[in-house]
Amino acid sequence: MVDSQRDIILRGAFAQTLSGRTGEIKLLWQHQQDEPIGVFDRMFEDERGLYVEGRLLLDVRRAKEAMILLKAGAISGLSIGYSPVRYCIDADTGIRLLAEVDLWEVSLVTFPANEVAGVTVVKQGRVHSHRVKESEREVQTGKINELIIELDRAIGVITTR
């Protein structure tokens, strides 16, 4: 999907970052480097894109405000900060196809560049989202898709010997 910056992030573009420096990727407020608001517990790439799970650090004032806004539905967007590593630009459309990116941060934002990038579940002790069943299904689907990818790799290894 083409985002508002005229970019398409191709499958596998996060692989290098996720294999080497996941712990360095920051959770920020609105791409503000001086406003970290949480940490990530889980991060992987599947056929839908980048999946993240994190925790807001509620002792941080901005994180507490973010939680209130998330629970109220006032914000729900996610956006990434990255450096392009390998890409090409389609001469006909001007769209940049990103084959590899160096991911630095994921931000809670009001208006994400990719309209489908967003928060699906907000928890605080218990789930507070009316979309729980849908979101749980998405998480389960993500886990199943990870297993399918690993199985495909294993079958590829078996069949190539």
C-alpha cells in the first residue's frame, strides 16, 4: 500500500533491523526524539507488515496522557522513523519502493503516513478495547503466519537437499 509519503515498504524490509537491534528501537510520542513514552516487548514482521507490542511507561507524564487519549479513541495511529537502506524509485509513478530500512523508532501519532498503521488493543491490567476479539484474532493470525513462514523455510531446506 502506498502511504502519504509515496512510499511502499516491501516484505522483508525490516528483517535486518529486527535481527540486530530490536532493543534499540524507541517508542516515541509523535516522532519527538525527546519524548520517549514506552518500551517494546515484542516486534516482528509478517505478511501484513511490522507488528509491535509495547508498554507505555505511565510514570512519564506524556505516556499517561497518551494512554488517556488511546483509551478515548482520540489517537490510534502508529508511524515509523527509519533510514532507507535499499530502495528504488519507480520512474513512472515516482513511488519509492523500500526493500530495506533501518528502523529507529515507532511513534504514537494523530495522523499516520500509512492509514492502516494503528493501535488495535489498549490494555491496562485488562483489555479496554471493544475490538478485543478482532485484535486477538489478528495476534493469533500473526503467530500462525510466523509458524507458516518457518514451516515453508523448513520445507525448502528439506526439498533442496
